Amino acid sequence: MLTWMTRASFLDSARDLDDDLLTLTAQQSARLLDAMTGGEPLPKSTPLESMWASYEVGLAGYSLALMAEAGLRGIVIFQSRDVLQIAEELGGEFVRPPWVDDTAVLRSHRSNAVRRWPGKYKKVWGPKTPKAWPYLWPIVDDEGGYEIRLSKHDKGLLKSGARSLPDDVLERIASQ
């Protein structure tokens, strides 16, 4: 399960995605929001829960941006609970997670999209998008900050040289 954040703007991130990835991301973000707000739990734990922890209203905003873009394209998104209803139930102030402005996190999502679907995304972000970056998982902490982690799989790929990161990003990764 992934939520593709390619830019700091939720709407721009939604606009970046092709119809298939937009549909999948909208469904997954709605599913994640449902699980995080008392709906049916996810079958297994995912870093996404830690990535959006305490920012459920922000996740609702992201989900709504994805669904708005899908609606403009004539795509219907099916969801277990209505995202707008969940957002209203949550109330509170709309606050984006602190990592949303982290260019390294956003570049890692773009890198993975380009590597997985070069025909679709290389032209969206151009040749400056790195092709070998691992996913950077921003894990929110209790103080309103976050740390960046890698999956075990990506750690192995980084060690083998199949993935790479610049030194300034490498030094920001927790528990390498």
C-alpha cells in the first residue's frame, strides 16, 4: 500500500498521476484513513500509518484532492466509508504532515514511479528525476517532527548498489 506524494501540493500530486495510479492511490488513501479513524483495520501494519499518524485531517484532505482529480477525469472511486464524512467527524484544523515539504521524500516517490513506469512518468518529471532512489519513509514523532527510514528491502538494495542516495540524504536516514 502506497500513497504517492510527488509534490508538496496535494492537488499537484493528484494531477501528476495517470488514471490507474490515481485510482489506486485514491482507494488506498481512503482505506488508510478509514483504518486510522476506527474503521476496518488494515490486514497488516504499514509505514503509511506512521507516516500520517496524528495528521488524519491532512490525510482526509489528500484523499479528497485525489478524489476531486479523479472526478474531473470521470473516474468513480469506491470506498468503504465516505471520506468527506470522516473529515467532518474528525473536525479540527487542517494540518499537513511535516514531511510534505521535504524534497527528498517527494523525489523518492517520483523516482520510484519513474523506475516502475518509465513510459508514463519520465516525461512528467523529466531527466533530473533520479531513477535509483529507494522509498524514503517519513515516520512522524510525538514532537511534531519526523525521521526518515528505509524498508529492509531497500536497505539491502542500497548496500548492493542497486539503489543510491546522495550523502546529504543518506545521513538523514535513521537506523541504517
